[in-house]
Amino acid sequence: MNYTRDILQDVARLGALSALESLGISAGEISQRKARKVYGKWFKEMEEAHKILPVRGGSGRTGTIWYSVSDIIALRTSQKINAQVLIR
């Protein structure tokens, strides 16, 4: 696995996301359902371990739960950096 390439791609994603948020093109949030589809098992594990927390939630029992995309990408990047350090 090429951790350096993955880390650089994530950093580029964070920069692009920041630019989109500052221009008002994107809110920078993703629903829980979509995040589970996009990030899969890793996201569910981080959610259960309380390493990623929602930024807001809808009202009621079936309200939509929203997460910050930049928080998700930053957590994923930091874990890749830690894995790369452990491998070396």
C-alpha cells in the first residue's frame, strides 16, 4: 500500500473542500447514510469508537445525522500517517 500517495491525495481533498466551503458551493457535510456508503466499514468503526462525532442532527427519532467531511478526511489521514510511521 502506498501510504504517501494516499496521504497526499487526502491533503489535496482537504484543500479542495476548504475552497468549496469558503466559496459557499458546499456545506462540507455528509449524512450518516451517505458516509457509511462512501467510507464503508471504517466509518462505522470510527463512529462506534466515538472518534468521529456528528456536527448536527435532525429533530426527532428519525432525523438525519450530519458529519463534517473535513473531520472524516482529517481522521482518515492521521490514521494513515500513524500507520506509515509504525511500518517504518
